Amino acid sequence: MVEGAGNIIGGGWRCCVQADIVSQNATQAVIGVHIIYRRTDPSRWVASDAVSGGAWVNGVSTSTNTVNFGYRSFNGDVDLHTQQVTVTKQESAQTFSCRAFLNIPYGLPGRSEAHVNLTVPGITYAKPNPPKNVSWTRVNDSSVKAAWQSNYDNAARKYWKQIYADQCVGLNGGTQGAWGLVKALNWDALNYSYTGLKANARYQFRVAAQNPGGVSDHVYSGYIYTTPAAPVAVNAVKLSEQSVRVTVDASKSYVHGIRLRRRVNGGEWADITGGTPGATAEGWLPDINGIQNVTWTDTAAPAGQVQYAALVGRPVYGDDNSKTTLFSDWTYSNTIQTAVAPSAPTILNPTQNGAYVVNQPMTVAWKPNHPDGSAQSAAQVEVTDPSDVTVIEEQTTNTSYQRTPKSCGSYRIRVRTKGIHADWGAWSNYVTFTVAKYPNISINKPSGTITATPFTVAWTVADDTGVSSQTLIIQSDGVEKYRKTMDGSTRSLSIGASQYLPNNNSTLTITLVVRGGSGLESSTSVVRDVDWPDPAEPMAAIESNNDYAALVIVSFGVPEEGQSETVSASVIRVMPDGSEVLIASNLLDQQLAVDPIPPLNTDFHYRVVAYSAMGTTIARMVDARIESGFGVLNFGTDAGQTLLLGYNNTVSHKRSHSTSEFHFARGDGANALPSSYELDQLDSTVSVTGVWEWDQALWLRILSLADGYPYAWYREPSGLRVYVKAEQSVSVDIADKKNISYSADLTQLTWEEPVL
């Protein structure tokens, strides 16, 4: 019960209120509100007619809040009335304000009112039902999906507020961990995906419903496994020649099954059967569910180098083999060597039909072939020399040694070895080889600097076994430039420009490789410089034609002693500003080069370059000037169509620069003129006119040029040359056959040279 006091009247009394829960059930409570008269001055008493009071609970309606007490005499504390109010519980506890008042009109008259807060507990919920028809499905190694159906009962106060999804996990073959909440889901969820799972783990999941009445019973999954880890180790121990004990350490995995395989001498892997305990047809060992360290004995191990491999198998859902099964990677054992006599070794050196040098150490080497994997304990090498004398040379664990042949001729050799088995192995096949001397080589030519083409390379060779092949190699600056393979009889070779023309002033390394009849190869090299002579200086005559093109006639110079013949020439125009354009190349003696657009009335040059067969050059600079009193237009990609602008030729030029203007505020109130900025863009135009006496052929030719060519090169007597877009006009009084008048508006374009 709780109590609250009201305001004091006349210093003698006040109203108090008391509230308590009279009764309650799961969903409702009855609150009792008491109206109390309480004397505050023990020496005072009060009597009055028409005494009234009331009690109520805020937020709850009642028709009997006010009570009339009539005449009352108060000489102490009095519990005048109890008002009962029924309230409905909510999910959580509620606080109600309980109020009471007392009105005394006479004696010590006044109204006193009091209130107090009373807490009513929330609805009493029942423990919820758990989810039903719960299933768990593996998605992959990192995810499992849970699904269920609703099973709440609101009428029985078993509603769902949340659904708890929990898990516990064991990792790497260890014990299971504690349960932990993964996710609190909303009441209406019907599934949840557990993510972030790890490989080589054992998971268990559960779900439960929750409300204020508590947590339902949990629904548990069985164990769900992810991909197991491969065995930590597989160890093989030889017990006898045909018995091997295989131990599999799978202590870091949740083992349901272990599968074994075997291979011999590095061959294909094969499933094993039998042994102890007897393995199945696919190599699965029996009755080992949950056993993490397994021993199996191979009672029929084959002879040779034997190796084993093992993997772990684990059903996803508990021990249910009818559903998905996951497999680890394989783990491989050490190699066991069972004892058998060696097979024939392989001789690595000498090679079959190889050639070796007399009185120089040579290596005898072989590769043992021991199927049981044992090391070589001894070896015998049988050597037969050219005199048919056979010796056996003993070795122990060495698989190679040095021996020096003392005579030339044909040898043969074979080898056998011994391992841990008591018997010698089989002999290898014979290897036959030759012992001889190196070929003796000397390069005689060229004996000095190479100054002419073709040039000759000559040499001598001495070999008692004859010469089977020869290869000549020429290198320049470390790069191979020429190679020629010849038969054994050749002793010289002429190399012309069509086969190989060395660069002038280069250095050549000339190498001859000779293979003797024995098969031995020898080589020698010489270094020679290249110094080609220059050709004679060319000459040129320059004329102009009616189109004001330059005609350059080239004449080869006559070579003197120390000079080479000229094989071709080129002509290059050199402008006053130093710029150059190739006019013609590969010219022969007395051939003509035509420059269609040389500058007019301007001093410039042509550089004439002569070339020798070896690539050496010499040049002559020739002065040039093309005089003209007319402007000229050249049309066509090769500038081969020409129009002389005739009498009364007039020219006007216009230049226009692109700019951008801006007005800026002055700040002093005065009008501001614009500021201008150059945009680095130039428009250049030329207007030209020409007049000719009437000529029908000329008239038609001018029209044809205007029709056929939008672009032209314009040259004027000032020496100016520009590449232009031409808009042409031509007129004549045909009836009177008066002069032909021509005009063209030329827009200058970026310069281009004609295609020559």
C-alpha cells in the first residue's frame, strides 16, 4: 500500500489517499483507493454537515467517484471510503495516479486533495511454444540456412516477441565450445542464414522463441560439418620386404572415414584393398568413425619405392552417409624402399656416338635405377679400348668419375650397380664413343682492313679424321649478321653485297666452326675493320621550264684512285631558312629531278648526294634561283598542273587574328573599354587576278582546273609560297572574244608538300 498527503486546512486537518492492489489476475488488476481524514492538530476537532469526498484513478472512468457523507464529527483519523477501480494490464508494468479529495463546508471549512502513484505489474505471459518443423541446410562451407514454421498462441498468452538463433562450434578436431547467441530475430522471421562459418569445423545450431514470460524450449540441430582438413601427417614404416605400417594423424579433423591410396616408383595412384584391418574396394578403412589416429598395415607392399596418401571423409549431417559427404585434400607419406636387385642404369656420359679429346680428362657418369629406392652401394664400369682390351673399373657410392683416354679410336662402355639387395643389377646397354684430336684451323683472308665488296674469306683445316661440316659466322657489335654452312671440302668463300654488306667503319668478328670426322668441333676467329671509300663528288645542272619548275640534271663523278663507283643519287631542296625537302632519290647518272614548286626570285640551294654500293656518300651544294615576273598556281597532289597568272596580275593580302574581348568593372563609375586577348588563331587570305587574251584552249583549261582542284600552291614573284584552298572565278565576253578575266580567293592552310 502507498499513501499520499494533501493540503492542510486551517492548520487542523488534511485529506490523505492510500492505494493498493486489492486483487489481480493475468490481465487485470483491482485498485483500492482510500479517502482518509487526518487530524494535523491533536487539540482540534471538526464537525460539519454536508461533508463530501471522492476517489478515482486517472485515465480510468467510473460513475461513483464522488461520495456524500452528510454530517460528520471528526476527533481523530478516519478512513471514510474505499473506491475500487479495475484496470487492464499491458505488456509492461504501468504507473497509475490515484487521487482523493475531502470537502468540509463548516467548522474548519475547506477542500483538501491528495494523490499517490501506484505501480501495477504487466501482463503475466506464459512461456512461448518453440518453433516447429525446424530444418538446417548447408549452403557452402561458410553458410548454413535454418528455416521453421510459426508456433505462437496469442490467445494462451504465448505470443512471440523475438526468436533466438544460437550456435556452438568445435574447430580443428577439438571439443565443442559453449552456446552463444548469433542473432535475435523479429517475431515474424521464418528463416535465418548462419554465415561466416569456417572450414574444418563441427557446428550445432538451435532456435527458441522468447516473450516476457520466458524463453521457449530450444530446438536443436544435429552436428553439421564443414570440409575437413587433410591429415596432419602420413607416416610409412617398413616392417619387412612386403610389409609396411602406415600411420595417419588426423588429430586436427573430425574423422568419419579415412581413405588410403598407394603408388609405386612414382607411377599412378591406386586405391588399396586388404591389409590389416581390411580396407574396402575404394581404400576406406573400416570402423574408424571418430578415431583421429589410425594405423593400417600393408601386408602385400610391392617391391620398389612405395608411397601412400590419405584423406579424411566427413558427412555434412552427422554420420549420415546417404547425404552429402565432404573430403579433405590428400596428405602424402614418406617413400618406403622395398629391396630388389637394381635394374640397368642409364649412362649419362659419354653419350652414344659422342666424340672426346685424347689425353684430356672425360667424365663417366650414370643414373642408378633401383626400384626399391635403395642407394647405390657399388658400381662396375666396363671399358673396351680401340685395341679391344677390356677393363673393369670399380666404384662405390660415386655415380661419376674422371678417366683420361690415352689413344685415338673407338671405345665402348657399360655399367652395372648394386643396392641393398645382395645381387648385382643388370648391365646397361653399351655406349660407343670416339676419342680424337681437335681440328686445326687457320683463317688466312681477309688479312687486313676490308675495303671492297665482294670480299673473300679463306682458311686451312687439318684433321686426321676428315672434315664433316664447316660454318662461317660474321658478327658486328656482338650481333650475328651472316651465317653459312658448307661441306667439308670448301676452303674459301666470296661474300658479295647482295649476301651481306657491312656498315662502313664497323668492326667484324669472323668465326669459322669446323666439325671433324670424329665429331669434335673446333673454332677460330679473326677481327677485321671495314673502311669503304667514298664515291666521287656529283655534279648538277639546274634549269627552269615554262611552268617555273626547277629541272635538276644529275651527273655522277668519275672515281679516282681510292674512290668508289657511284650507284645512285638523291636531290634535296634547301630553303633559305634551312628547311629541307627530298625531291628525288635513287637517281641514275644523267637522270632528271623535277621540283614543281621552287620559290620564285629567291636564292636557295639543292643538295645533290651520291651513294656508293657500300653505302658511303658525298654531297655537293648547288646554288639555284628561278626568275619569274608572274604569280603561279600549281594544282594536283603532285603540283603538276600549272596556271601562270598572266598580264595585269594583281595581288592583295589580308590577315585576321582571332581575339576575345572582355569588359571589366573600373570601380570609379567611368565607362570601361574592353580588354582584348589573343587566341593564337590566324586567318590569312590572298586575292589574285590575271588577264589573258582570248584563247579557247586556255579558257577550257582554266575551267577544268577550277572544276577539278579545291586546293593549290600559290607562288608569287616576291618569293612567297603558300598552300591554299582556292575559290576561282573566270569570265569572258564570248561573243566579242575579249580578254579572259580570272580571279581567285585563296585561303591559306597549313603547309603541305606535293607528293613527288
